[in-house]
Amino acid sequence: MTRQITNTVPVLASLDLDASIAFYVERLGFAEAARYEDYAIVRRDGCEIHFWACSERRIAENTSCYVRVADAQALHEELSRNGLQMEPPVVRPWGMKECHVIDPHGNLLKFGEDLSPA
């Protein structure tokens, strides 16, 4: 059987595309990949996040994205150096070491390192 699904890409609400791009580039270490009138894309380490222009904050505040990472502690330290105030990573009962950040528009980004044996 041919593999049909090859990747997933979150599409987050943005109240201001310029502000979203600035936050994800300056604070989270992504690079701007594309920007259009009502849509934008950032990339980092093989991860891609898209944004759509939205005028309703409640939509962004009820949206989240889970990003798997190789080292949650190292990422936490990097993001803290970039000026983010965030709680340190915590090991969860489901075997993930997680930390999170909320972007300027209310989108929740959870970063999780899989601690299960290889």
C-alpha cells in the first residue's frame, strides 16, 4: 500500500501576520518561508507552521499545536535566552517531557520530547 499521508502542518489563527512572523522568528527561532496578504508560513528544523489572517481573538485562544522536539530542556533554555518567560519542562504520565508557550494571539504551542525507550 502506498503511503498517502506524509506530514501534518498546523494552521494557526493570526490577528496580525507581521506580529506572528516577528514572534516566531525572533522568539522561537523559525525562519519566514512565505508571506501573502492573508497567509504566512514559517519553518524550523523540518517543522512548518502556517498562519491565516483572523479577526477573532477567541479563535486563536482556543487553538493549540503540539510540536515534537529532540530535547525539551535545551529548547526551553534557548527560548528563555530569546526573552520568553516559560515554566521549565515537566515529565508527563504519558512519557513526554513538555513545556509550552502562548503566542501573542493566544495560540498554545506545546513542545514535547518523547522519553519512551527507542
